[in-house]
Amino acid sequence: MTGPVITQLAATTVNRKWILEVDTGTGSPTWTYVEGVTNFQPVTDDANWVDDSDFASGGFQSQTKTSAAWSATCTVRRAAQVDDPSAYGVGQEFLRTHAEGKFGPDNQVSVRFYEYDPEGGLRIQAYTGKCGVGWAEQGGEYNALSTVQVTLTGQGQLNTIDHPYPDDSSS
């Protein structure tokens, strides 16, 4: 019997590989980049586990997954656009306007996030889903950069999708 095939890993990836886009379209999807993301944390399977042990288990406990949720949080740096110093980025503003004082369907957006390395690195993971938007200004000292904590709370299933930019030739 032979052992497992062991392969060496190449260079590590850095967390700045994630791209977040929001659908700003009113019919067909219009994917708009969310500018200024400085921290991105996707939680793609926040499962609910329930004890399904019984007397026949020989004293060993058993758990079964009964539901799952997903979410993502990110910190975005608020800054004016280079082309229009009187406006924030379109992606950020779309999220903000759907969060502030909105409820139910008015708070819902479609997002997609995926790994993207413009230098030809890994482009494998890609997801899309509908979510509610939370928007919380971070505040801080007078000399701090303006940042916002964005919370995306999944509404239904997070779907794995084909990567929107699978290689350099399509970017």
C-alpha cells in the first residue's frame, strides 16, 4: 500500500485578494466595484448544528446540520473619487443608501465577491447572493482616516459561481 501523494505548496496568498461588487442595475445585473475595502471577512457557512443523539449511540453524541447562514463584513475607507472630488464611490454609496433607514426589500442588495489577483494569481473562489446591508461609521480621532464597517447578512443561499474573470485574457 502506498501513502498519499504529497505536493509542495507555492507562494502563499494574501488576504487582499478579495473583490466585492454590488449589483446596481435595475434589470440585468450591473456589477459595480466597491471601492476602498481595507478588510474583508466572508463567512460562507455559519451552520446551525442540532444534537440528534439517541440511546443507541453507545454514549457518543451526534450532531446534524439543520440550517446554514452566510455573511460578510468589511471595512471601507471613505474617500472622494479622483474624477469627482465632490462624490464618494458609486459602489460604496449604493450600499450606504440601501442601509440607512431602509427595511425589508429596500435594504436588500445582490453582491458577488471573488478572489482576484491582477498579477495572474489564483482566481478560483467566487460567490453571489442577496443580503441585507448594515452601515456603521467608525468615527475616531481627528487625525484618523474615515472608515465604515459594512455588514452583509445573507438572505437565502450563497451560490458558488464561475469566476467572472477566470484569466488575464478576460480582464
